[in-house]
Amino acid sequence: MTEQQQAGNNLDPWYHHYSERAAGLRASEVRALFAVASRPEVVSLAGGMPFVSALPQDLVIDAMDRVMVEQGAVALQYGSGQGIPRFREQILEVMALEGISANADDVVVTTGSQHALELVSKLFLDPGDIVIAEGPSYVTAMVIFRSYQADVDHVPMDEHGMIPEALREHIARLRATGRTIKLLYTVPTFQNPAGVTLSWERRLEILEIARENGILVLEDNPYGLLYFDRKAPDAMRSVEEDGVIYLGTFSKTLAPGFRMGWALAPHAIREKLVLANEAAVLSPSSFSQLVISEYLSRADWKAQIDTFRGVYAERKQAMVSALGEYLPQLSWTNPAGGFYVWVTLPEPLDSKAMLPRAVKELVAYTPGTAFYADGNGRQNIRLSFCYPTPEQIRLGIRRLTTVIQGELDL
Ligand code: PMP
């Protein structure tokens, strides 16, 4: 039993029965925040909830109706463990927008891309393995990696994404200490949490480094189509087929309630992924697949993504303008798409210690420490602009200003 398990909650009579792996399942800071941030008087700049109200309900109702009338028996039944073939063909059309050409045979439909992260981890990670990730990185991917008892090694980023020279150094250092690097996990476009995008040149360089070192790249791309002005660089998978597992999702371009995502895997890996999917869920939801499939074939889904882009662009602008107006002494990233702004606080502020004060002032954010496996991030906060209205965003930043000034005056 690990120390962590021993130090755990003794009120649970089954405490000593948990697997060692379960010790990695700790409530994230984001999760604890949700309870507080969901109070109506709190402006939450904390979660990453898509603004699903921008999706016309009649489009969804129409698709659901048609599915039930025309294919009800299939929709309510178990289906293929890999996903419905026609739906996988349509997923190819979505990925083509980011330069990917692939075969529908290599697409595995999953319960959100979160579930694809779980399946890939299950297939590849043994205790003590290393996953290289950006610093900071997506919190709930790290929860999964840890739950498979792997360690996350963070490679620093700048405004162009992960720094290739730093990646080379990290690989060399890890290898020198005998560690096994299994995956390079990256959110290259409009990163969660930093809002940064990996430049095209670096995409090529990082793929080259991964190839040279025999490291499988796990490209997680939920936000790529949510650019504001200019299309993002094509996906890394568009240039490298054998060394990349690509993850996509309908959560941000349609709605997360469907819980529909996918993995596009190198052909050799795809079969194992299907077996893992079957073992976990038998088959992904037939109902959700058919409804989305119907929506993709009848609705103008590209125009709907444009609508989302417009909503988020306006909110991003509201956030960076308010930051410029109220908190010019801070620095922040100015994302070209996605949901998040990453703010750096002046010394000696501590984002985690400051949070109770923020909640008292009725504003919530996610402390930067949530996005590092190694305790870094005290000087950072992640602000999300996806869900609150521009007015709420301004109010939230005003409240944050009160919090920060209060801390600095202490
Ligand atoms: N990866 C990243 C980087 C995310 O931000 C999210 C959602 N916040 C996910 C994966 C999971 O998304 P879903 O399971 O809804 O597809």
C-alpha cells in the first residue's frame, strides 16, 4: 500500500482494499471548484463548459426525431465496438478540415475524447512509465496518466507552443536515468489551459524528435476548429500517420452531452483500441452516433461551427479587453481560438492561496497548480471565456481586480 493510501480517508471501511492504481484518482482542483462556481451569484471563469445555447434546439430535435422514426430499432440497440461505419466516414470529413486524410477503418468511436485518453493509457502505460506533456497540460488527462501509475514530465512552452530544444533535453535526461518514455501527449492547438498554439515548424520538428526517439505522439485536438480569425495550422496527424494517435470530439463543435469523440490510430494499433473499447463499453452509444450522423448529413454544421467561433471570439475579446483595462500589470496569453486565457500573476501572489478570497468576491478561476503534475503554476491562473456572457466576463474581471488588489495590499 502506498503512503498516499495510508494517509487517506479512514471513514471508508473499504479503504485498504483499493488498488494501488486508485491512489492516482484524486479529486482535481477543477472538480472541487465546480460546486462553488455553480452558485448563480458567482461569475465562473473556471470551468470549460461549451456554450451549448448557441446551438439551435430544433436542429437537434429534428435529428433525434428522424433517427427514432427511421432507425429507432438500431438507435436503441447495441452496436459495433468500433462505431457505425457511416458515422466514421463522416468523421473523416470533419478531420479533413484540419488537413487529415485517413481511412474510416482506422477511426474508433469513443465516449468523448476523454474516454479515448483512458483507452490509450490502458493500452500503453505501465507503472513508472513517463508521459511527456506540455507544462502546463490538460488536468484530466494527467489524472488518467497518474491513475495508470505513470509519471508526467512537463516540457516548457512559449507563445509558439512546446519548445523543441527543451523536448530534446528532457528526453535525453529521462533516458539517462533509465526511464521509459511511452507517450508524448500534446494539445497543439488553442491549448488547454494555456491557449497557445504550436507553430507549423515546431509541429514538424516535434514529430521528427518523436520519430527519432521512438515515442508515440498522442495529439488531442478538441478546439482546432474553433479559431477566431485565421485557420489554425493543420493537425500533426496530417503529416505523420504511423507515429500519431489523433483524438477528436464533438463536444466543442456540437455538444458534450452526446459524449461522442473518436481516436484515429495507426492501423497497427487500431485493433487493440477496438478491443479495449469493447471491453470498456461494449459499444459506443448507437443513439448518439446516429443523431450526430443525421445532423451532419442534413444540417449546415460548418455554419454552426462558424456561429460558435463568433460567440467565442467576442467573449475572448471581452476578456482580454477587460484584463487590459483593469489589470494592466499582469501578463496573459491572447489565444487565436479555443476557450482559455492563461494569466501570470505578479510576485508574491499565489493563485491557490488567493482562491478563497476570489470566491468571497464571487468570482471563480482555476489555479495554475491544477495543470502541473509537479506543483508548479502558483503564479498562474486559467480563465475560461467560453460560458459566461461578455458582460459577466467584464464583471468577473472587475471582481478579480478587487481580489488581486486586496492581496497585494496585505
Ligand atoms: N482533451 C482536452 C484538452 C479537453 O479540454 C477536453 C474537455 N475539456 C477533453 C479532452 C475531453 O473532452 P470530451 O471527452 O468531452 O471529448
